[in-house]
Amino acid sequence: MGAFDVDLFVIGGGSGGVRAARIAAGYGAKVMLAEEHRLGGTCVIRGCVPKKLMVYASRFRDEFEDAAGFGWSVPEARFDWATLIKNKDAEIARLEGVYRANLEKAGVDIADVRAVIEDAQTVRLATGARVRARVVLVAVGAHPTLEPPIPGGEHGITSNEVFHLERLPQRILVVGAGYIAVEFAGIFAGLGSAVTLLHRGDKLLRGFDDDVRVALAEAYAKRGISLALNRTAARIEKRQDGALDVTLSDGGVLAVDQVLVATGRRPNTSGLGLAAAGITVDEVGAIPVDGYSRTLTPSIYAVGDVTNRANLTPVAIREGHAFADTVFGGKPTMVDYELIPTAVFSTPEIGVIGHSEAAARALCGEVDVYKDGFRAMKATLSGRDERVLMKVVVEKATDKVVGVHIMGHGAGEMIQLAGIAVTMGAAKADFDRTIAVHPTAAEELVTMRTPTPQPS
């Protein structure tokens, strides 16, 4: 290595950085990784993993209620927030240990301190030590913000603090309409809180198919979630008893115990020393990179949410792996962002891959849409009024499936498998010749034969 202490220095121990470090080490690189908080990053410590555990917790209420229709007599259930948080924390600690063990097993040197860039190939640790690296990878992720700023906005919390509340709020206002907002609205409603979901627009989940957006709003209204659309928060005032009065843009006032702001995230680039290496971030603080995750400074790369490309954990992992393949494996690899399966763990949950109907019409011209909405089989005995939505969008000229949209129980699991077919370029004819698994909800994906009539 000559003048270099390591081949690769990774700043950030989240999903993308850890994957890059492990794969690079597997190629024989000498790797050092610095993480100032906890290994695992947003997803493992304060994101997808603890959130999914809370989603599971929130759905037991439905299960207890549904059991009666199947002949079960269930005593009145009681929920204990402290138990959930304690068990969740124990699982996160276990996973953090797994991440550390996997890095150590791969031969990665771990520094549990903050690291900043001094120049294109020098990193300074909080201990004062300096490390010279042939290549530096920035994988520091992003953080939630209390935006837009309003008077009293400091009384709100973000998706970081929500995992550590001392008690379950009886009344909560969730501000936003993206993944995080709708997921936590569903979580708190399932756990028994009175939930209001506040959004400045007229529909939830911007960028998703309109049928999905409408169906989720209807499902949430049925679950007792109050939707305050086309409005914003203007001011938050804290009472002497600790409750919060939230004044809305229409003059209305909501009295709640907690305000969760889930309106956006910003890359963690502040104070990182990027300018010293000749890197200028964009207007939101993200690091511009090329298709190989390389910055304008040839020795510095960046992956994950800090680049603000597609801010999803599996994408960060894929970017980290592709980086290591490219730089240390001799296999130049670009990530394909066109088809990304994704799930929203609302209740009911959503699974999507490909284009919405509107986007498909704009990109592909004429399309056929196959759509069905039905009551799930389980609901026929439980009596629950919950609908399943299945929608397949097909490019008419080629018969290629360009979008699959599912809302209902197990949608996340279904879309992972449907994603394989769509990524392979499956045609509607391929779906049609697939034998259905009966009785399942997923069989609708391969049994819809007639396009849904479109309004003239």
C-alpha cells in the first residue's frame, strides 16, 4: 500500500457501508470502518427493523378481534408499551452485535468514533488519529428533520425519538404522508392511540398509484384514523399539563399528547469535511455521484441515503456491494434503479414494483390495466371490513408487465416474488399461464384476464 494505511476507509456503519466493507475485505482489501453511533445505521437501530417489530405488535389487536368469528373466545387483551420497547431494544442490541461480529469476521477494523475527511485520501478520527486511505467511502445516511419550521416546532418529535417514548400516547398527530408517516399512523392506531394524520396534499403516499393512494385513505378512515388533508400545522403550544395544542392552517386546533413529524430527511453531510476534498453537496446536502457511486474527487465514493438517489435500505446495500465489486473486485457494476420492489408497512400493507398507471401511460403510451378489489377470505368469517386491491399495468404494444400494485395482508411478501418476474421482463401472457395457488389472495395476480374498462 505504500503511503496508505488502508485500502478502504468507510465512514458510516449502516447497511450500505457495512456491505461495502465486508465485500471489499472479501476481495482482499485492508478495510477500516468508523461509526460514531451504533453499528447497523438507521435501518437496524432506528428504522425499518424496530418499526416492523412495532407493526407486528400493532396487528395483534385485529387478530384478537378476528378470532371470535372462527370460534375462539379470547379474554380482553391488554397492551403494555414498556414490554414492547424493552423487547424491541433487546432485539436491536442483538442485531447490532451480529453486525459487529460479521465485520470482525471479515477482517474489518472498526473504530467506534466520528470520522471526518481532511483531504481526498485522509480521514481524521475523533481521537485525533489520522488514517490515509487509497479509497474513502462515505455512507453516513440521513437524519429526520422537523420541517418546515413553525413556532413551537421543537415540541414535536421525529422518527428517531418515537422508538424511545416512555409511554404510549393516548392522542397523537402524525405530520406527513410518506412511508414513515403512514406506517406510524397505522402502528399507533393499532396499539390504541387516537391518531390524526395531517398532510398538506389531498392524497397519501405521493408517487404511488392513485388507486393505491385512495384505497389506503379509505382503509385508514375505516380504522378510525382521522385524515386531515389539504392542511398544515401552523403552531404548536405546550400546556402546563404537558399536552400539546396544534393550530392548523385552517384555524382549527387539535389537542394531542404527541406530535410526530415525518415530513422529510436530510443527508448527514454537515461538518463532514467534504469541501476539503473538493466535493460540493447539492441543495439538500446530498453528495453528487456517478453511476459507479464515485464523486468528482476520484478517490472518494458515496452510497446510500447520503446521495439522495433511492433512499431505501436494500438500495443502499446494493450500492455498497456494487461499489466493492467495481473498485476492489474488478467487476464494474452499476445499480439499476428502474425497477425497485418496495413495501409500505401500513395496515393494510402495500407492495409495489414498477410504474403507476399514470406514469406508465406517460412513458409507454397505451396500456392495459387489470384491477380487482375484493374482501379477503379471512374477513368472511372475522367480519372485518377490509379490502384487498390487486392491480397489474401492462404495456399494450409489447404485453410487458410494467407495474404491479398490491394492498392487503402479505403485500410485502407478495411483491418480492412478483418483483422477480417483473425484473425479468415478464409479459402478461407469462402471468396468465402461471397456475394459480388456491385459495390465496395472490392468485388474483395470475387470474385477471379482462382489462378494466377505462373512463372515456
